[in-house]
Amino acid sequence: MKESTFQSNLIKTLKSKFVGCIIMKTDPNYIQGIPDLLILYKNKWAALECKKGISANVQPNQSYFVELMNNMSFSKFIYPENEKEVLDGLQQAFKS
């Protein structure tokens, strides 16, 4: 599966799971390595870096920003193999 297809399907899943959320795609040319998606939900936020698979390459600075933003709120690498786990974690983060 292409990353763009996975990301598109993920956005649909997020919108149905977190009704009323706002999902913004980030601009990789503005800050290199910033996660692909910013999810705003009620008074919480999260960032997700989409990958086409568990073995997909990680670009420079992506790990840095995922870790930094996870320390602020919730941020993870997400790919088809860990989608359920990450979405379960996101649901817990949005509840607290």
C-alpha cells in the first residue's frame, strides 16, 4: 500500500472515531521532519507520522519531532502494522 493511500484511509478512520476533530496535513517543506498529521480534538491534540509499513525509511528529524511532540501531548509513527495499537493509545490520550 502506498503511504498516500494509507494516510487517506487513516484520515477517514480518525474522523469517524473522533467525531468533530480537525485534521490538518503539515507542510514538510516548512519544518523538515514534522509529523504528517495534526489532530485537534476537543481540548487535546496529537501528531501522527504516517509510514507505508513498519520497515519504511525514517527521514532526518522525524524521530526527533515525534519524540518531542509525544512529550508535549501524543505523537507516534503509524503504519498498517501498528494502526490499531496507535489508535487505541490515541483514544486513551484524548480521554484523559
